Amino acid sequence: MTAPTAKSDGVAPPRTRGPLAGVRVIELAHIMAGPVCGLMLADMGADVVKVEKCDGGDDTRRFLPPDIEGQSAAFMMLNRNKRGIALDLKSDGGRAALLRLIDSADILIENYRHDTMQRLGLAADDLLERNPRLVYCEISGFGRTGPLAEHGGFDLVAQGMSGLMSITGNEDDPRPVKCGPPVSDITAGILGALGCLAAYIECQRTGRGQRVDTSLFEGAIIQTFWQSAIALAQAHPTNAEKNIPNPTALGSAHPLNAPYQAFETASGWINVGGANQRNWLRILDVLDAPHLANDVRFETNEARMRHRAELEAELAPHFRTRTCEELCAAFQQVGVPAGPVLDIAAMHAHPQTRARGMVERVTHPIAGDIETIGAPIKFSAHDRETSAPAPLLGEHGHDILREIGMTDAEISALEHAGHLGTPQLPATA
């Protein structure tokens, strides 16, 4: 007996709550930017079907160490709440199965090189003709237009070309420094999810899907809003005589406000945000340094920015006489934004992190109980559903193909031909 498709009979995906419940997403993506896009949508309730190659799957599965019971921690982090199927897209059978799956989809995500999908016989325009309501999201290194459209992209390269590495690091060290996390990958994934949702909403109004195009390069560029504002203002003809300095690396300092940076205390480092005149005066009260309020070098934010090195030298001794905990409490009491500089493990353990569900526990069929980063967006109309672990390679292939109407005989034939990955499920006792 042939199973009806998920679209025609309402077969529910495992995640049945959230504002995107009932939306099907096909993720043809690997490593980071595309999977982050899929992760954002999955966390909001979409049924994200991750399609991997039969031979080894997503390369992130081999990002070892670290691992838990042989399972890549990196892969498990980026692929929770998704279902997995492994298909040989170079074969007629695997490609045909994918096309039937795309017929049931609302959104498709891919982050391959510029001509990969076309070489597979899966060009975007052909897929949109086949499924006119499809939102087709492309995340690439530099976007699908322009002189670098055919170039592959990596976070490090995008950070360098976007200007980020010229404004990251310490001002007395000329060596370029990348942001610690792969911000261009992560931001491109979030932008992709945002674009998918905008296009999906428009499709509900017009009945027509479209292509959504973003890139690591653009994901990195939008991190430079403040510095770009400075540089573009500097280049304006009306500022030709003002000698506005180029944006540079400032350590933890802010390019537009002071004091707004990290200071060393008697027990670690603290970040303090004196982003306006009122907070500047409150900082002086807490530090018992009222005399600095009348120092002409520091009377206004403009003056403090001109004399930022001197300002830091004046304030630093006051911070070192007290602990981070004392200062955080004192700044909190007077309404000055402040907080400790934590390492990653300390961030995970912080009560606010835990209260917001930003570290949650999932049970993986091989790795067992593990902790992962939680969903960053909460919805008042939806209780948080317990996250599902990242899929094993090909874990849900049979179920997914049954949902789109394939018979068990067809599935077995596809598997026997090597066009469908066999789920590597753990042995049961």
C-alpha cells in the first residue's frame, strides 16, 4: 500500500509546535552557514529534512575532536531538531527521490559552490518551475552576482575582506586578528533564515516562491555598521577638513563612546558601558573619583573619545582596588550596564544562561545525554518543545520517503542500489 504524502494528508513531522509547525524545509547544506539557517528554522518548529551524501554525510561529522562516544560535538551542535536522510544525488534514483521531496517542500536551503546544483540537474530555476511556491535559499561565499560570484568562501576570508580583521584586536598590535567565532558563517545563516521567512510570507500572499541570496561576505560586512558609519562620514566631502581617523582595532573599547570597555579588577575583568553622560557620572560615583567630572579632557563624550588612552589610565587604578563581584553589584545598583568577562564554560554555568534555556539537554541514540546550545528566540504563544538530537546519518530516510508516497518496495530498491543511505542505528539490547 502506498503511503499518502505529508502535504496531502497532514502527516505531522516530529516537531509539532512553534510558529513554523507544518512548514517543510529541505536542507542541502553542510559545515556551518546553511546548517545554521536550517537550525534557526527548526528551532521555530519547521520540519527540517537534512539531506546528506551517502558516503560520510556532512563533513562536520568528521570534525574531531571533540567527540562524545564517537559522535562529532560540532555536528550535534548545529543539527539538532532536524531529520536526516542520505541520498546519492549523482544517481538517477537519489535525484528522483529528492525531486519528489522538493515537491512537498516550502523552503530549500543550499550552500554549495555556484554551479553544483546545476551540475546535479537541480538548477534553481528548474526547481522553481517544478514547485512554483518554493523558497530557494542560496548561501554562498560572496553572493550569486558580482566579480567574485564563482569564488568559494570561508569565514576567515570573508572576515578579512569585510574589514572586520582591521578593527579586531588591540590597537597597539598591527597584526590582523579574526573574531573568535566564525561570525560571517553564523550571521549568513541567520540572514538566510530571515530571508526565507520574508519570502515565505510573501508567497502566502502571492502564491509564488523566489530565490533568496545572501553570503558570508555580506554577513561579515553588516557587523561593521558603526565602523562603516565612521569611514563613510570621513569620506563625505563636508568632512574633508575634519581629519576623522580611520576605524581601527580598539581592543574592547567602543568606536563612538567612552568609557565603554573592559577594565581589570582585583578578581578578573569587568565590562562597563558609559554610553551617555548620565552613566559616565554614575561610574565616577561608584569609583569614588568625582574629581574627573570636572577634568576638561573628560567633560563630554567627544572629549573622552579624543583622550581615551588618558581616560583609561585614570580609571584603571580605581577598578583594580575592588573585585569584579563588588563592582558589578555597585554598578547594578545605580543603573550602569556592567558585567563580568566570562569564559565559555562560565557562560554555560551562569544562572541567566540556564534561566533562558540557552543550555539544554538532549538524548542522542549513541552519545546519550548531552548538552547543547538552546534556541535563542522564545514565543509567548508556544511552550518550548524539548529539542531532538542531531540525526544519525540517514536515520529518518525510510520515514521521510514514506511520507512523500514511496512504497516500501521502492525504498528497498533505492537502498539496494546504493542510492539511499542505510541508517546506522545503534544495536538494541
